[in-house]
Amino acid sequence: HLAIVGDGETRADYERLASGLGVRDAVSFLGYRRDLVPIAGAADVAVLSSDNEGTPVWLIEAAAGETPAIATDVGGTREVVTSASGIVVSPGDVEALAAAISRLVADPALRDRMGRRAREHVLGRYSIERLLDDIDKQNADFSRRQIERERVESQEKKALETRCARLRQENARLSSG
């Protein structure tokens, strides 16, 4: 069974295509969904065929559930999908996308292996502990930069005060002479 998650201007075209091909009963058009984790957990393969993508949260959620991915090489997909955890194809290459889907559908052992590696990869890269660690490092870097900036500003202020004092002395000497 094929489940298509998401909405867009081409949804009606896909629904007509599925009906025209006689496979409408084998395809579910789920529309926009917020509950992607259980959907990913029920899937054999997560497919992202976007022409444009930022951080592919769907693929991260799918990988956390040990679901391998097939994705187009756009945006941040290569940060999520490695050669060990899925298959990346060129955007617009329908034949490559179909071949990748066929390959994973036909090989449960490969799907399982890629799914395990996908989970290992995203947990190492996107876990709460890792994200909190990154935030701590950013805060520490910010604090160091702020302290350095304040030190430099203090030195610059002292240098300016010293120069002003010298200029006042020079002005007083010239005024009295």
C-alpha cells in the first residue's frame, strides 16, 4: 500500500492518476498531517521527492523509527540520508526514484540494515542531548566573545581617556603660554 502524506496543488492530479491507473484502492492520500512519527513507524520506506527542501524533518522522524529513506538531493537531505541509511537521487529523475523504491521494497534485509543505520545516524546527530550540548557550546562561545568584546571596549575606553587627558594637558599648556 502507498500512503502519500502532504497537500499541494498537484494532489488532485495524483488522485486522478491513481484512479486512471486502477490503483486508487492501493493508495491513501493522507493530506497534511502532524502525526508523522506513527506514520513513519508504519512505513517500510520514507520517500521525500521534493524539488526544494530545508531540513527534512520527515526523514529525521522516519529514521528515528528505523525507516530507511529515499530522497531527492535538495536542501539538507544529504545531512540526514547517508549512503548507509538510504538512497539519494537527483531531483526530477523519476526513473532513479522508481528504481530506488523498487530496490528497497524488494530487499527487506537491506531495508532493515539501512533503517538501523538511519536511526544510529540521526540519534547521533539530532538527539536532544546533542542539541542541548550544541546550545551549551554556542552559549559558552557567546559568553567568551562577550567577555572579549567588553575587555577590548574597556581597553579602548582607557586609551581614549588617556588621550583626552593628554589633549587637555596640552590645551592647558598652550592656553597658559
